[in-house]
Amino acid sequence: MSILKKVLKNNENLYYAFSNKKVIFGLVIFSAVILLAIIGPMITPYGYEEYAGVGYQSPSKDHFFGTTLFGQDVFTRTVHGLRMTLKVGFFAGSIAAILGCVIGFISGYYSGTLLDEGLMMITNLFLTLPTIPLIVTLTAFMEYRGMFILSLLVGVTNWPWVARAVRSQTLAIKNTEYVNLSKISSVSVFKIIRQDVAANMFSYVFMVFIILFQGTILAAVGLEFLGLGPTRGISLGLVIRTAVNWNAVELGMWWWAILPGAVLTIMIISLYFVNTGLDQVFNPRLREM
């Protein structure tokens, strides 16, 4: 038996994860998208704003995704935009996950106290805020918007539901025997939350991050489509927005709008398969026999 098989056999969740067809399918597709974002800008001979040839060219061996009305290579713009969109999704998802988990763990552990009520009041306040108008108002006063700014804006508006979900899970764990034993043993609160609560919720938090990653990518693309993305650089939302603004589909240049949108759709679907498969892995009742 190979070393890999031994490792998988010793870790039940890993074994079921790499045996689940949905997880494998999703990971393969998502890995292909990541690979495209990494090597795509390296294999194309053009810059994303560079004139690459005659405009209005359909997909061919010289231009995989065709050219824009202005002679720019759509494949080049797509792979550069994909790289930016993935970065924003990852950082925004990480910000939302960290904020939501920290607040959820603390609020759940101190449930019924003033601290819990205060944190939940802040969470409920953020839940009621109109996200798009708020971001539009904030970006209106910004002369420059970079990747970090966009990630921060998306991240800080997507954490409240995570906080509530993590809090409910923490409430179910905080009164278990091993947590009570740690309290009796005078273990610090931080250590209890880290070792007894968070460690036993790793699979749940991991799935939450995938959902956040998926959601923040769509949120970022939506903002970019509205013209609220980074003021410099290129992103998938900007590629699609430019195509729509110049009536690409109406002019018969379907490749300009549809192919970048197809890449985005494939990426989101792959994450859906990974999340659905992991749900079966971490929930024994849903495992395929």
C-alpha cells in the first residue's frame, strides 16, 4: 500500500473526501481554473490593453477567445482579469471568515452576557445595512481603489451571517464534557476556544470559507460590473462590463462577453461541487454508500 493510501486510511475525512466524486470533480475543474490564472498571462504574447490584431475576430488559433472591437485579445484580458478576481475573492473571503468566526466564537462562548448581546447587536446592525448603496457611497469618496480596498469592502459586508452560524455551533459545543473539563482545569478562554471549540468546528469553518470565497467572488464581479472595482488593472467583471457597454452580443461578438462569463460560471460551479461533496464527507448521514 502506498504512503498516500496509508495517510488517507488514517484520516477518515480525507479518505472520504478523495473518494467523493463531487469533491474530485470540483477540485479538478477549480484546479484547472487556478492553473489558467497562473500560466495564462505567461503564455499569451500580448498585454491586456495592447493592440493584438484586427478587431472583431472570432476565436481562432491565433486568438483563443477572439478579439474585441478595438483589437485587444479577449483571452489575455480574461486570464489577467481572472487572476485579479481570484485574489479579491480569496482576501475578501478570508476577511469575512476571520471576522465572522472570531465574533461568533466569542459571542457563543459568552452567551447570555452583555458582551454577547453587544456583539449580536452589531451583527444584526450589519445584517440590516443595504450593502450595495453603502459600498457605492463609500467608493464615491475614494480617488483610488485597489485590490485591497475592494477586498476590504466586500469582506466587511459579508461576515454577519458567518458570525451567527458560528455562534450557534459554538453554543452546541460549549457545554460538552471536554469543554467543561478544560474550564475546571483553569485553561484560558483563548485556549479553550482554539483547542476545544474551533478545532472541533474545523470542517464546518472550512465549508463556510468555500461558501464565502464563492460569494465574495460574485460580489466583487458585481461591483466591478457596476464600475466600482479597482481603478487600475483588469478583472473579470470589468471585461464583461466593457463588452456589455459596447453591445458586443448585439454586434455579433458573442465571444467578447460570453467566454469570460463562461470561465466565471465554470469556476463558481466547481466550488459548488466541492462544497456539496464536502457536506457529504463531513456529514455521515449524507455519505454515499
